[in-house]
Amino acid sequence: MSETLHQLRESARHVLAELGLAAAEPSTWDLVTELGWLLVAVPEELGGLGQGLSGACAFHTELGRGLASVPYASATLAIDAVCRIGAGRRADWVQRLTAGEYVCTPLSDSTQIARVAAGKLTLRGVASAVPSADKASHILVCSSAADCVALVPLDRAGVQLTYRPTWDSTRRLFDVHFTDVALDEPLMLARETDAQALCRALSIQRDLALAADSVGGAGALLERTVDYLQTRRQFARPLALFQALKHRCADLKTQLAAAEALLIGSLDRIGDSLDAPGAEAAAKAAKYLACSMYASLAEEALQLHGGIGMTVEHPCHLFLKRALLNQQLGRRPDCYEPDLADALLGGL
Amino acid sequence: MIGEGSASMTQQQDPELLRLGVRAWLEQNVPRNWRAAMTGTGQDTFVRAQREWFARLVEAGYATPHWPAGWPGGGRSLAEQKVIYEEVARADAPRLILYFVALYHAACTLMEWGTPEQKGRYLPAIIQGDIWCQGFSEPNAGSDLASLRTRAELRGDRYVVNGQKTWSTMAQYADRCLLLVRTGASQPPQGGLTYLLLDMRSKGVSVRPIAQITGDDEFGEIFLDDVEIPIENRVGREGEGWAVAQSTLASERGLTLVELTQRMRCSLGRIAALMQERGCAGDQALRRDLGRLVAKVDAACALADRYLTKRISGEEAPGDASIVKLWYSRTLREFVALGLRISGLPGQYREDFTRGGSQETGNWAVDFMNSYNWTIAGGSDEIQRNIIAERMLGMPREPKTWTAP
Ligand SMILES: Cc1cc2nc3c(=O)[nH]c(=O)nc-3n(C[C@H](O)[C@H](O)[C@H](O)COP(=O)(O)OP(=O)(O)OC[C@H]3O[C@@H](n4cnc5c(N)ncnc54)[C@H](O)[C@@H]3O)c2cc1C
């Protein structure tokens, strides 16, 4: 990790700790934009900090640690997409989005279909798991059916938002419905092979963002759990003295370290070449391991807290619910393991 | 510290150029059909083959990538070390099992604690083929290593040693032994331990191989009967043996896994091939299990990488090696269990095993049995969990309050 990134990360951790766990969305979002966190991965020549994917993931990790209620992953995916388009329109978009105009990106593979009708591309269907869509000006749509990536203004006729409250209260997800919405040529970011490459790049980044969020959240939750076991006394001794509990914590620590190492390893392997042959598999492995680790760590953490873990005042459940949601975001959740096997079998 | 100063002291090679060199060399030099030749053979043939392969690797400078600068084959950067292990694994070259303790345990301990005379005497001899074994465990001192009872008494300029060691891998072939003995009665018991280097040909040393569940006899008992060890063969001060032994254990737990995780990654192909062979490559449930394993094996490689990085930069913290070992051992068990499951009934038919392979040879029943090497030896999984909980997570130690009823 570069010295710059290390410092950025430290200050992010500090700021978020001050703000408190799962702080309100508006104040956190103001902070994110004021402190320039949206610029982390933007190349220097476009006015960003040039910290690349590792930089973005360092922030996803810190925001995951703090259970931040901001659509940071969704926003940075859109920013990355506009950084990759032709130079003509790029500067304007990058400037707008890094200044705080929010373009949202679905966090799960959606079912919207773009099709050509009467010579025009129109969109129909639903984009799901779109964070804080009510705050966004546009949505980024990747349509594999029509091989296009486009921005769609959310105030366009035929676009309708439905809020879908989730058990995870640290995120606000929406369904975005499209009823024959015409796609504008000026808002088209990529077509055909360029669009396929961009879709792949976005999926890779989304996987890594979710992995990083999970590593951050799991790290924070494990620390809290161990602290709790150190202070809670039963049988006239701290619970942390019981080996049955120590060993479970050690296993959780090991699983966390493994998921974190794999995330860092995948980021190293991918570097800046999101189109390199092994990039997709590396991101899938990281996402799969980190999100399943987070879910099982959170599951254990609640058990280790006993009754207090089931109360709404205690933050345990916030982590658990975020972890369970993370597992369902990204690509279709049950595709990760078979895809990794396919990558291996295919590579032989 | 292994690898310290490596970047500055030897000229660095572009890792990808090194890769081409290593690959070409391995193509020329890995003994043809060594697997077939090492299947169903006795230990003696195996020992001969290992000696020959070791000598070749030494000559090429590929036997000691983890040694520091200034030693033949040493002074490699992280990237170079990785390239060598990756290529060795990729070429499916024989593993240097006979030299395992010499190259890692003995070398790393001496690099860190040895006097200049000890380094000058023993390290070059390792490169020339000295075989070492580790004499730590005793019948009544396993996980509780500090309770060991083999006694050494200083008489003039030599220690006189009496006692028994057990589970000592390759002891029957070893020239020398890393011997942990009791010299004092201090409390806690760790304080009374001293670390000695034993010449296995000394008078009073006898070795008895132990038959293992695989049909092999890789480890043995060492009986020590008034064995004399010159005082200059002591590593560290008297009573400092526990601290010295920690270096030995850390190298065993962490450093050895850089190679073994790469081997494991390459061995994933064996599971894939087995699935094809058994006609179940399309089985969705198996693919799911395989995919899960792939991610875990990748993570094992990544953990070993990070561990090596920390070690090279001097940032290794207590428990780091335990994490690598525990993740590796659990992943290995899952790996061989999947292999055994897929191999089905045919996997239960007794077949000759291969010597000198990785932990995943494709004789799944034997691999399954051997995978306990990593969950028991070098500090069991349970002991690693204690270390992680106590030294990394800061949880309290077990109270020492039990008294026999
Ligand atoms: C293949 C192999 C090769 C080996 N090679 C060598 C060698 O070359 N040199 C050498 O010196 N030794 C060697 N060993 C010995 C090895 O280090 C010991 O077997 C190991 O330390 C465990 O000791 P033990 O066998 O006495 O088991 P025990 O200590 O009796 O343990 C039995 C069970 O109890 C558990 N247990 C013990 N203490 C605790 C605790 N405090 N909390 C929770 N659970 C606990 C253990 O994890 C284990 O599951 C080798 C062992 C094997 C299997």
C-alpha cells in the first residue's frame, strides 16, 4: 500500500469512528463528498487521487467497518464507468460526479432488457438493489441483451422507483422500473464489445467492493466480539477464558485473515488490467470468500454475545444484516463457486 | 531474519526472466517419470533419489531461495522466491522431504541464533547434503513441549544427555538433530530448556523407526544414553532454549508454506482430472465444492505471500505463522477429503504410495492420512488456535489451577 493511501485510509477510519457506527446517510454523504473520497480511484490526469482499485477498496473496507449508510460503492462504480469513456464527454461527467452529483449503479445483476424497437433503443424491465436511488440524477444501466452501457435520467417518463426496505437498515435499496424508456445517444457510454468490456470491468469492481466492505465489517465485528468476551463475566470469570470460545474466535480471525489476504492478492493480480484473463476469477474468488466469511462471522458473533446480541440497541444485528445482504449482492449468489470450478476446469 | 537485506545485497533479476530460466532448467532436469519410479519403492531408493535431486537443485541455485544474501542460492526477493516455488510446483518436481528440516528448521534457527562458527560449520554442510531431524517431542511432552524431560548435564566442556525423543521425522537418515533438552529446574518450565545440536553418529544415540498408518515409517524414536555433546554445539545461552525453539517453529509454521501452498494450487488439477476420470466433471454439487476449495487454496497462497512479505520486511508479529498454518492445514484436509470422496470405492482399494510428492499425490486415501501431518505436527490446530486467541486477540491464558483429584 502506498504511503498516500495509508494516510488516506487512516484518516478515513478516524473520521468514520468519530461519526459513529451506521451514522445517518445525509451527514455521511456530505463528508464523503467534502473530503474528496469519491476521487480516490479517479486517475490523476482527470483530477483524481490516482489510487486505483486498491484505493477504492481501502475506502470500501473502512466504510464497511463503520457500517456507513452511504451509496459509496454504487457512486464509485458510475464514476469509474465515466472515467473509461471517450475523452470528449469524460471531463464534464467526472467533474459533475466527483463534486457530489450522484449517479447510482445497481449492486446486483438486474433483469432490465434493452431492445431495438422501431430503430430506437428502448429499455424495459427492472434494475434491482439500487442504493439510494431517490438521491440520484441518473442510473447506470448495463444491458447485456443489447450490449450497451448507458446513463438514464431518473426523471424520464417511464422510469419509476420503488423503495424496497431491507433487513439491513444501513442501506436503502430501490427497484428501478423501466417501461419502454428511450435511451439517449449522448448518454450512451459504450456499445458492443466496448460495452461488454465495461460491464465486465464493473462486475469485477462490484465484486471487489463487496469483498472489501465485508472484510471491513467482519474486522470491526470480531474486535467488538472479543472485547465483549473480555468484559462479560459468567462463572466468576471473563468469558474470554473459556477455550471453547477462544478457539471459535481464533477460527474467525483466521478466516478473516484469509479473506483479507485473498482480497489483497486479487487486487495485486488484477492491478490496472481489468480486462486481463484471470481478473474475473480473481474478483469472484475474493467476493465469494469474503462475503461468506462475513456472514458466518456475523452469525457466530451474535451467538457469542448471547441475549444482548438479539436486542436492537446492540449493533451486532446491524453487522449480521449487512453481511447477509452482501452475500446476496453482486452476481447471482450461487454462481460463484461453480464459476470458480469452471475457471479451473477450463484453464487445464 | 531470512531474506533480510536481500534487495540490496545481490543483484536482482527480473522475476519473469528468472521464471524462463527456472522453467527451462526444470524441463531439462526434473527426473523423468520420477513419480512412477518413487511409487511402491523402499526408503533407501527414495533417499538416493532425494540426494541426487537435492544436489542438482543446489548446483542450479534453486534449493535455498529463502536463505539470506551471502549464501549460495539465497538473497532472493519475495517475487523471485515466489517464481521459483511456483515453477517447481508447476513442473511437479519432487519435494525435498529429506532436506525439509535442514533447509528450514535448522537453517532458519542457525541464521537467527547461531554463532559465526556454528553458521560457518553447519550451513555450508547443509548445502553439501547434511540431513537434519528435529528432536523436540517426547512421549510425555507433545503439545506441552515445555514439560520435556530429556536431561542434559554440563560436565566440563560437554553436555551429557539422557532421555528419549519421539516422532522425529527422517531421524533414521539424519546426520544431525536439533535437540531441545532440560538443563535446569526453573519455573516456568520454559526457563530450564537449552537448545543443542546433536551429531546423530555420537555414541549412545539409537533410532527406532515407527510404523505409520500409511505403511510408511517416516518418523522414529531417538534414544539418548549418556550422549556427549560439546558445549560449542549449544545454540543461544543455557536456559534460552525455548526462545531459540520459537524460531524453529516459526519457520516450520510459516515459511515452509510458501512452497506448499503453491504445490497445493497446482494440485487442484488433480481433482479436476479425477472428476473427468470418474465421469463426474458435470456434477453440480461437486463443482460447487471444488469452486469453494479453489477460493480457499487461493487464499492459502495469498496468506503465505503476505507472511513472507512481512518476514522480509521484519514486520512478522506473534501468531502470523499460526494463521498461515491453521488455514493451510484446514484447507488441506478439505482438499484431500474432496479427493477421497470423488475417488469413490476405487479409492478404498489399497495402492502403493508415492514418495517425495506434495501433500496431494492423487493416492487419496494415503493423502488423507498424511494430511494429519499438518493438523498435528508443528503444533496442532488446537495449539495454533490457542496462540491466535492469546497472542493476537489478547484473550487470557488458561488458568493453571488444576490439581490431580
Ligand atoms: C507426521 C508427524 C511428524 C512429526 N515430526 C516431528 C519431528 O520431526 N520432531 C518433533 O519433535 N516432533 C514431531 N512431531 C510431533 C508433533 O510435534 C506432536 O505430535 C504434536 O506437538 C502434538 O503432540 P502429541 O502428539 O503428544 O499430542 P497431544 O499433545 O497429546 O495432543 C492430543 C490432542 O489434544 C489436543 N490438545 C493438547 N493440548 C491442548 C490444549 N492446551 N488445548 C486444546 N487441545 C489440546 C491436541 O491438539 C490433540 O488434538 C511429528 C508429528 C507428526 C504427526
